[in-house]
Amino acid sequence: MTNKYEAVLIYSVKDKDEAAIAAMVEKFKALIEANGTVEGVDEWGKRRLAYLIDDEPEGYYAIYNFESAPEFPAELERVAKITEGVLRAMTVRK
């Protein structure tokens, strides 16, 4: 049984060039593909945050729409929390 999910990840832009951010986006896309089906990745780009997160005023937003087993979103958030360069991550079931 699979469910549809949407994950929003905010990446740090501090001391990172575009190639480093693109690598982070691809890393999480590959992780999702290994555990489910990616329906699309919507990159919003660099945006101003509503409040400072780790003393950073801006972040790079990427939204992943995917389908996976119910156990995978918890693993995705666990990996996001321990990955350097990820400011915030949230996954919701559609």
C-alpha cells in the first residue's frame, strides 16, 4: 500500500553556491526515488524566511511530491534532520 506525500525542505544558502544547492536537491530526490516514486520536484528557489533559522535570513525552498510506503516519510525527515545544510523539513500526506 502506498500513499501520496508532499515534502518541503528548506536548504541553507549560507556559504553555498548554486551547484552545492542543486546537489542537495538531487540527493533527496534520489533518496525518495530509492524508496518510492517521485511525481515532481518544484523548486521555489531562494526566499526570505519569516524569521531567522540558525541566524540565516534566507533559505532555498524545494517541494517534493511523491508516492511511497507509509513508513518512508519518517525516515526522510530523520535523514533531513541529520544532514548538514537542511534548515527545515516537513512532510505531509495528501
